[in-house]
Amino acid sequence: MESVDTTSAPQQLRIKFASLGLVVLDEIHFPSKATQKDVVGGSGSYATLGARLFQPASKSLCIGWTIRAGSDFPTPIRFNLESWNTTFQFIEDPSQMTTRGCLEYLDESHDSKRFNYITPILGVRPEHLRGTPLLDSSIFHLLAEPEEAITTIRDLLELRSQSGIDHRPLVIWEPRPSSCVPSNLKSFYQVMALVDVFSPNHIELGACFGHSFIEGVDLNLVERLATTMLESGFQEGREGAIVIRAAEHGSLVVAHPSTQIWCPAFYQSTKHDSGVTVHHPKIIDPTGAGNAFLGGYAIGLQETSDFVQAAWYGTVAASFALEQIGLPVLDKDICSGEEVWNGCGAIQRLKDYESRLKETK
């Protein structure tokens, strides 16, 4: 029997973001460092982080967060996540183990890795939002295979209708990497008819068309493939965007009628004459950066109503995920009393990024 503990938002406060992604406790193995255990990961954790960064304490209850946990979920971790002051729903099943994964880095740069789940997956489904403020969220994020995504979205819309919610939410979908194969393209286009933003990373995009970008990236080809996705998945006249998250290359936003814009990464890598790429020293671990991007993107889209400017929020959100193993640390600035993550305010970093973009025009 699951027990549910929910912190509710005030009635006048509408939820802006809710992820149907996982919260996973990772055991991380390094080539030459001690193993770290109980590191919070999962697409739901990082996407929620990305959204929460841009909703400071006075607005943080606008972010919804559902965690399904087993009997072994560490109390200190739960208290730390609750300290983010989101509209937090903690669903505990004492008969289950928390979703756990094993992440093994194969090199010191963390570019090559292996991951597998070591316990059964406790997924978040639309039914877990029934009777909660999260069901009325403005935007939902999900990571799923095409068939799973179709079922989830239809169940979500049906549940909202049954609950008297008659306006349609925005949906941001990122595909499960294993589903990115050419034989699934038709299914991908079917899902895109139900979502507002489709966001694979560049490797996943290539894999959908039988191309590999693991050893090197052809940015022109990325643009062509993204445009093909847009034209097939978002018919002319229908609003929607393809957002390709391309690691150190930044992100590509493609939308009708003729938008195709690259947004640079916040932390720039350096390529030497020898051909060796050296990551920015602030980059510690790329895990979760893509999920954080989409959480930030969701808030940016609501703040700006612009598919490209939303990517600026996503870029900044990803930068905070890159700076450490696991999630960044939330604190308050001693002088201003403002929230800081790893000692820096997200809004200020966004302003810095926008200034940098203006300088390069």
C-alpha cells in the first residue's frame, strides 16, 4: 500500500511545470576515485531542477514534483529535496525498493559511460496526479518511447477532462534513447502530433535516421535532419518546435515558418590545433544537463512565449547541472538574501548569457 505525502500550493497559485520523469538514486563508479552512492539522478530530478532555478522562493510552489520511493529512500535526501519548496508529492511504497541505477564512467572525462537499473523502476504516471494541483500544470515533461508517450499523453488529457480541466497543457517530450531507430520514425511523428516541443539530443536525432554522431558531429546534417523532423511531425501552420540538445555545440531550435537558430552552450569547450577538445574547467559531469535544459526551457517558454528565447533559459539551466556530480547546492547569498545555486543566481547567469549573445551579434 502506497502512502502519499503532498505539500499543496495555495489555491490562487497554478502549477507551471510538472515532470513525469524518474527520480533515481545512482551508484556511481569512477576509473580512479571512490564509488559514490545515493546520488540523486533521473530525468525527473534534473528537469525539475531546471524549472526550479527560475522560480525563486516566492514562486517555487509553482513547480510540481512527484517522487515515487521505496522503503529505502534516505530521509536526509528527502529533506534536502523538500527544502526546494516545490509543490512536492512523495509517494512511498514500503513493499518496494526505490528506483536505483548503476552508472559506470569509463574514462576520466566522463564522456564514456555505462548505465543500468539495478532495481525495478517506479515510474510516475498520470494517475499519480489525480486529485493534486499537479494535474492542472501548464507544462508537462516526459521521457518515453513513442508508444508509451502516446498512452501517457492520452491518459493525462482524459484525466484532466474528468477533473474538469478543459484547457490543454503544453507537452515537452524527449525520446528514450533506445527507441531512436529508423523503424520508429512513423511512431515519432504520431507522438509529435500530440506534443508542442520534441527534443532529442544530437546523437538520438542522428540515430533516428541511421546516422552516428558519436565520433563526430556534422552540424549541417543535424540542421537538415531536424528540419525533416519538423516538416513531417509539425505540419505547416501548427505551432511547435524541434529543439536539438547538442552538448558542447549548444542547442538548435527549428520551428515554422523559417526558424533555425543555434544557441551556444554556456560553458565553451576549447579545440586545440591537435584536434583535441578540452572541456571548460567548470564542467564536472554532463549527466542530467539535457533534462535540466528542458525544465529551464519550459519556464522560459512561459516567460517569453518564444521558442528560441526559451532555449536561453534551458542553456543556463544545463550549466548548473554540469558543475558537479549530482544536483547543485541551493543556498542564500549572505549579502542579498537571494537564492543561489552553487553560489550563483540563475537569473543573473541568464542576464550574463543574454549579454554575451548581444556581444556576438
